[in-house]
Amino acid sequence: MKKVATGGYLEGAPALAVEVASESNTAAQLDLKMELYFAHGAEEIWIIYPQTSRVRTFFPDGHGETLANGLKSGLFPGWSAPLSAIFTE
């Protein structure tokens, strides 16, 4: 259970964190963000790569997966969406 800090905000990371890779985000910066998300309780991270229309998912146990055919989440069993929901053709 997440603690509620002063002001009513939750402390910790979101269960699902989503980052968009860009020219201003280096691989090292994205790796550091992932480490911090997981250190503070995130359960799943998506990194969206607009240039290649790919999404990579990462989990606290260290495994990752490239989603090339559609979006899905381990946190929401049965939920899926086509990649076209976030990428324009």
C-alpha cells in the first residue's frame, strides 16, 4: 500500500511507468529512470520508441519484451490495444 504524503499525494512510483524515448533521452538516462522506478515500487515500465514504432516493456525481475504487434500489460490481464493506438502511420 502506498503512503499518502502531506498534501494528499502518493509516495513512490506508479505501478506502470511510461517513458517516451527521444533524442534528448540517452540510453543511460532511461536506464537510470528504470532503476529508480523499480527501486520505488514500479511493477512494469514501458519505453516507447516513436522512430521505430516499438514499445519495450520491462519488469522488476530484469526481463523485458519488445511489443511489435500490439500493446499489452502484465498489470491488466486481458487488456490489449493495437500499436496504431499510439503511433500514427
